[in-house]
Amino acid sequence: MGFKLDAKIPAGELAQKWSNHKAAIRVVSPANKRKLDIIVVGTGLGGASAAASLGELGYNVKVFCIQDSPRRAHSIAAQGGINAAKNYQNDNDSVYRLFYDTIKGGDYRAREANVYRLAEVSNLIIDQCVAQGVPFAREYGGLLANRSFGGAQVSRTFYARGQTGQQLLLGAYAALNKEIAAGSVKSYPRHEMLDLVIEEGEARGIIARNLVTGEIERFGAHAVVLATGGYGNVFFLSTNAMASNGSAAFQCYRKGAGFANPCFTQIHPTCIPKHGDQQSKLTLMSESLRNDGRIWVPKKLEDVQALRTGKKQPSEIAEEDRDYYLERRYPAFGNLVPRDVASRAAKERCDAGFGVNETGLAVFLDFKTAIERLGKEIIKQRYGNLFDMYEEITDVSPYEQPMQIFPAVHYTMGGIWVDYNLMTTIPGLYAIGEANFSDHGANRLGASALMQGLADGYFVLPYTIGDYLSHKIQAPKVKTDTPAFDEAEKGVREKIAKLLSINGKQTVDDLHRRLGSIMWEYVGMARSKASLEKAIAEIQALRKEFWKDVKVVGRADGFNVELEKALRLADFLELGELMARDALLREESCGGHFRIEHQTEEGEAKRDDEHFVYAAVWEYKGPDQEPELTKEPLDFEFVHPAQRNYKD
Amino acid sequence: MKFTLKIWRQKDAASKGAFETYKVENISADTSFLEMLDILNNNLVHEGKEPVAFDHDCREGICGMCSLHIDGQAHGPSQGATTCQIYMRKFEDGATITIEPWRSAAFPVIKDLVVNRSAYDQILQAGGFISVRTNSVPDANAIPIPKADADESMDAAACIGCGACAATCKNGSAMLFVAARVSSLAKLPQGRVEAARRAKAMVAKMDELGFGNCTNTGACQAECPKSISIAHIARLNREFLSAKLED
Amino acid sequence: MSCFLTKSSLGKKLVMSITGAFLVLFILFHMSMNLTAIISPDGYNAICRFLGANWYALAGTAVLALGVLVHFLYALMLTVDNYRARGKQRYAVTVTEPGVSWASKNMLVIGFIVLAGLLLHLFNFWAKMQLVEVLGGHASVVGGHTVAATDGAALIAYTFSKWYYVALYLLWFAALWFHLTHGVWSMFQTVGWANDTWYPRLKCIANVVATLVFLGFAAVVAVYFMKSCCSCCA
């Protein structure tokens, strides 16, 4: 049967679509807004900005986060910056160019209309954030400074030192606080959404667990907004925060929301390499480092050996013996190629035996040339924090020796399918930010995640949700003592009881680590039919093992981190399989998805525009049932998909 | 490396806690402090015991979730770093490490090493914002801001709200936290509009929530993982007093 | 306004700062006055006569006493607040954070020593000078001798001929030194007149003031103690 997908893309010229759409959709009067309840799950850039803006409009908003404060959502860790088409640098940037770069960066697997809207509202975001008191970097003239970023030839990235995500989130969090103080938003920190409640085919609320008391609580609303971020932690080791998870999104999928392009995962090229097998988390070094850092490995294998055994220091390797492979392969973009390209190139060199540390899984990011050119002081001003952080972690000073970096899972472009209004296949359920699939196609450009989160939360959802809610102005308060709530709560309680009763031999982390290694090995940077089939089989087996052998200590009625992790892993074990299935089906290489069967002679990703210009939308069909695929064809009306070229 | 850990265990807010001693072995020097606790917890679960509850999330020193008092210091022995940014090479092999939760009346213990820091949220809700509505704002470059002011605002805005300042302060004062927000906004023309109201409201809320009085020891800035200067406290004092004198 | 000076943490700190500043100024004045005693005991006595039981000296004394009292009471009040804010459960392990002075963490204890010294001082001097005049007398008996209420120099000579007073007074001045090294820059911080550029300067000023006060007071004690030693020997 499948979904009947209607992306609701407005007709008309690309540049007019959003204004036409805004003019056409319905609005809710202030008197009626007061009667309508909205639940926002997640308080990252998307969730916080949406909750604040909806509160401002007069809706009654309830906002949930799993951390102890909304300010701690993982958006806070974004370092580099946020893109906008302001053209403040006079380098011929424009909304169209940002749109084009994003579509191209995403390897032509995103919707034109959504991406154009994103580029269009990008400028408003900067205005909004400055007005909120976000201390963006400035020039001596007092105007805003910009830097360049991977995948673009213009300087359009606004930044606040290496803490842009933090500053933008604090801005959104401040807006949220303003609304909490005004009483229009009620905040529920340390609450985790465990199920979505559906009545009459519409989203009517959530079941959440109070993480302090363990109580299972019911919350009803006229609409539910999912802003729960990505699911990169399915890989166990990733740059995502420890508690980032895909469970809220997965519950929605289980309840009938389509999950689109789950296999599109971004592997970030500049992370600190893994050091041992007891590691819990990978650390990202900002992509902005690629502005001044040059990536290389030795040309000669004997130098590699000397490095690994400690006989040579990297700085002792002569200039002519270094292979600046990105500059060699991609002369036009050099070290600033998009993330997927940089990551794969690093893997290619390491697979060829040129990895520079004991594990063979690292390349150099070198600031020698930049320090010679600009002086240590300037480099310190630009990257001081990051250099200190690197030294703290590795005990090596990047001023003296090059950094070692290696790709790591960072972001998931896939997510809950949404239409142009950001509504999922379940009426009344919206998904914004990284939780949805909409804007980045098969690969996200640097400094675009922040842009999308805030675009959705500040400037898109507050309008589009009104279109749906305008039909709800007669609806009474949602009651939470209905059979649908009873059933959802019962399901949650049973699941928790089951997990606590297994009392097996393996801890949640033991199992999660195993899932992570399956994912990284077989569904990671380079995928093949054989590897994906293996992954599916192994994940299924691991899932069975989990439900038989997991050991979750502690009680349901109290603070219990092991239980939280077990609940999340249970979903990751299904999500991992879904990702592998999606990757298996997509017989092409595009963006972050690289199938080794589909590459050019030079080893570049080879898209198949004849067969795969669509979003793959998956529908849940029951436990251990194969999900059903529905395709949303992507119609390229305005740009012509071409082979991505970062060479010239 | 191996370590003996003396860790505060407390079942819940109402219970009385006590220290318990644990041993961990085969820890690599490159292991982060929290990974060391992860290893301990994994062992505890295998033994069927309850793992140690502690707050953590991003593990990159920016979310402000981690909050341990290690060997008498908030966020442990490194300066300018959060607990998650401490690596075991900082400790001597075989050392005994004492780990306590934040101790402050305004931060009650929830469990083990986890405390409730919602008081900080409440202070910010009292006025730690600029009252602008979404979309009713001028162009971002309409108001030039001297670079030095923007930089100073950013210095203060680096606060991660972890609570180390109040946890370290012998007076349990939250002044550095409050000052960081007030100062960050006071340095920007956008924030000046409500500066007086903000300073008064946030200080009043801070007092109401039972935080102590600042006696200028400077312990907060020494332990602040973002090395935020007490110069911001001076600015808060200035902002607050000039606002009060106008009342 | 009054409410803010008694209820708000920053208001209370302002009171500490202003009373502190006032006391520092008084101490500096008192120190210069004492130094006169080294150069000219007669000159010193002239000042003592000037500050006898007349209305302006009494008013000054009252204001001063009020300053001390307010400073002291507020210190108690703040400390009680702070003790409560710290919570019932204290840290098992604490350290002195880098860059944090010992004095800054022990102002109340040091303050008590200063106060004890002050009481001793009042007993040694004020009780035999201004108080006597207030009560209508003109002289009192000190160490078996009758000393006129305006003869401060004689009181100094007597008091600092005793080694135990010398030791107690030096201890008192040392406590004062610690108190001032933190207090002087701290009062600027509390009223908001400080920033990163000025911290080193303010702390330097605080150390200079504290040291000057210590040396100025101690000099009088030392000189008179020496004199008494010399007169013994001679």
C-alpha cells in the first residue's frame, strides 16, 4: 500500500514559492491561539526557537528535553558557524548561490523548494540572532565578520569564536526563557518522550518519562513538534553527545510517520582519531580548521613506518615527501572540499596504508604553512581554543606538530519525512531540524545545520503549523484519559518492565559497542551489497541477543541511566537495520552514501540520476517485519543535477 | 594505570549519602575522566550493582552538563577545563581520587553525583534575555558594535552554566554566573535597552533562590572551566548599583 | 532603597564596601596622627587635646563607632547567609584555588582578631582619654602613675614599654594587614570600579595601603619600645 506522499510544494517560480505559500496558508486568530496546545520535544536550535516563537504567537507550549536544562541540547556543540546569504563580503553571494551550493553539496538529493526557502530565510536568522544579543565575531569597523567553509567559494559563514552553536542556542534559549517567564511556555527538563499518542489518525500527545522520579506521564496537545536531533549514536562512537538518540523519532516512525533516507549519514573529516577500545565518545575538531590547515599523509611508506614507530616526528618529513592529497585531487577547492569528499579521501589514503598513527587510521592536519604565512599570533586568535582542546586531549601541541585527524560519524541527513509545511505523514506531527530529512539531501554542508534548525524553528514552522491548527480552533482540550493514552502508556510500562526483567549478562554499553562496530564496519563510509546484507543479518541477531541477554540494573521508579540507555539502544537496534536496508536499496553513490560498486574510475561517487532521484520513505510494518518503501520523486525544475565537481 | 575512587553515593534527594570506595585498573593515560567512570560503571553493572549516576553529555566541554568535584576542585585538576576534558594522565598512577557532587544549598543532590541546577534556569528566566520577538528585528549590520565590545560580550557569553562557580564559592554565590549573562548583554547596544531591569531582576532572583553573597575571593574565576573573569562581576555590581540608585 | 541595602546581596555588599572605605580612611588618618608621636610627642598631645570631649570629636567618634558596628554586623549577617547558602553537606576535600588569597577566604576570622585588637586598644587608650573626659574627669591612673587624659604620648610610652602589649599590637597590625590586602581592592570591586586591567593595579594599591598602615602603626610601637629599652638600659 505505502504512503500517499504529498510534499505540498507550492507552484510558481522558485523565488516566489515561499511567499506565495505564506500568503495562501491559513492563520489562527490570537483569541484562538490561546486555546491551542502544542508540544515541542527537544530544545536544540530547532526546538528552542520553535517553542519560543510559538509561545510568542500566543499558543500554549509545553517543551521537553532530556537534559537538566534546555540550554544543554547538542546544538550547543556546533563550533564553526552558520551560513547566510547576506553577501556582506561583496563576493557575489546571493540566496540563489547559497541554494545552489546546498543542493549541489547535498548531491542533488534534496527538494529544491525546501532548500530555496532555507537559503531565503537564512538572512533573517542572522538579523534575529544579532537582535537577541548573540556576540558574533566582528571586524574593527563594527560590522559582522565572515569566514569561508567547506563546499563554498564565498565567505558567508557567521561565527562566534569556535562556539557558534553555543551562542545561537543561548540566543534561542533566552527567547525560550522569556516565554517561560511570560507563562506561554512550560518547560519539562529531564523528561524523555517514550511514545507518541495518536487519536483519529492525528497526533494528540506524548507519553514521557520523568527521568528523576521515573514516573510515566501523559501530555496532550493539538500538535506535536519533534525536534529531537539526529541518530548518529547508532554508531556508538560518534561526535554526538552521549545522550543524543533516535528514540523519539523512532517511536513516531513506529506509529506511522515515514522515515526518509535513513542511510544518509555524514562522516565528519576532522575528528580526533580513536585511541583505544574503551573510548565512549569521539571529539570533533571544527571544520573551520580546514580554512588554514593543510591535510596530508607521507608519500613514502617508509616514512609512515617511521611515524608509527616514533622514529620520526611529522615535522621532520620534508615538504617534497608529503602528499597533500586533497590539494592534489581537488585543485579548485583543495582542503575545503565538502565533508563527504574529504572523509572518503582520508579513508582512501588510510586504506592504501598511509595512515599516520599506530592504528593506521589517521591523517595530518598541518598548520605549518599558515603559521609561517600569518604568524602564530593570528593562528592563535583564530583557533586558540581548538588547539588547546586538542593538546589537552592528545598531549600534542598543534603549534609544534600537525594534528592527527580521522573521519567520524557526525550528523544524519536522513530523518522523519516531512512535507513543505514540515508536517510528517501523521497529521499534527511535525519534525524540524536534524530530526527531519528535508534540506540537506545526501550530504550537509558545514555551517548549514545551525541554519536549518533555526530556519525551521523561527521562520517556517510558526507559520505552517497555523495552517493545520486553523482547523482545530473548535477542538476541545486534548484529554489524556482516553484509550489511546492508556494503551500507549501500557506499552511503555511493559517495555520498561521487560527490560528490567531480562537480567542477562551483557551491559547496554557492551551491546551498543557491538552494534556500533557492525554499523561502522558495514554501514560506514564505504558500503557494498555484501557488507549491507551482512549488517542486516548481524543486527537482527544482535537485537535478539539484546532482548535475551541485556542486563539493566536499578528500578523503574527513579533516576536510572542504565534504563534510559537500554530504551534508546532497543530503538537503535531497529534503526541500524533500517539504515542498512535503505543503503542496500540505494544502488548508487551520492553524498555521504558511498557504495563501492558505484564509483568513477578516479574513485569519486557515482550517482545514478536515472533511478535514484527520490527520497526513500520507509513505513513501519510491525516488529521484525520488512518496512515498506514509498518513493518521493525529486523534481529538479530549476537546477540541473550534474556530477559534483570540486576539481576545477 | 589504576586508581582508588572514593565516590559519594546517595540514593535520592531524601536519603543520606556516604562515600564508597571502588578500584579501577588497566586505565590508559589517554582515557578521559568520564570514560574512566564509564568503565567503572560497566564493571558495576556486570557485578549487578547500581552504577554511579553522574551528569554528562557532549563530552566536549561545552554543554555544561558534567559537574564533578574532584579532589577538592570543581571540574578537577585542570584549569579552564570541564570534567569531561580531564584526562587520566593528569593523575598519578595508583592515586586515590575523591569525587563529590556540587555542594550548594541551591543545588540539591538528585542522586549520587547528580544535582539539580534548575536554579540557574530560573535566574535566566528572571531577565537573562533581550525582549525581541521573532522577525521584528533590524538588519544585522544596522548597528555597528565596536569589536572590543563584541569580544568582551563573547568572553562573558562563553559561560556554560555548569554551576562550578557557585559550587566552588565558599559562600555558595552564583555571582559569576549571573554576572556573565548580565555583562554579556550589557556590552551590546541591543542589550542596553533593558540593562537596568535585567540586572535588578536577576540579582533579586539569585538572592531569592538562596545563593550566597560574593566576597570577591575569586575562587569562581579560578575554577570556571571557561575562565570567565570576575571583571564581569564588577560590571554587574556597576549595572546593579546604578540601576538601584535611579530607583 | 533602604530595603535594598538590607535585603539585596549586592546592597549588603555595598554597605560593607562603604563602611570599609570609611574605616580605611580613618585608619590612614589615625596612622598619620600616630606618626606625629615619633617626631614630636608634644605635637601629638596637641592633636589629643583637639580630639577631646568636644562635640565634633564626639560626633566623629560616634560615626566611627557606627561604622565599625555596621561593618561588623553586616559581616556577621553575610556570613550567616553564606553559611546557609553553602548547604548542610560540606565538601570532604577542599583546596585553595590557584590565585585565591588566604585573606579573602578568612575575612571574618581576621576581622575578629582586628576587633579584639580594637577592644584592647580602646581599653588602653580611648578609655583613658576621651572616655575620661566624657565622664568629666581629667586624668586616670595607669601603671601606678596619674596620666592626664590629653597626654596621649605618655600613654603610648607606657603601653609600649610592655613587651606583651608590643606583641599583641603587632599581631593586631598583622591581622589588619591581611584584612586590608583583600578589603581595599575588594571595595572597589563591590562598587564596580574594577576590570581586568585594573585588578593588578588595585591589588597593588591594596598591598601598598596595607603595608603602609602596618609600617606606620608598627613604627610608633617599635620606636617607643626601643625608647623604653634604652631608658631601662640607661
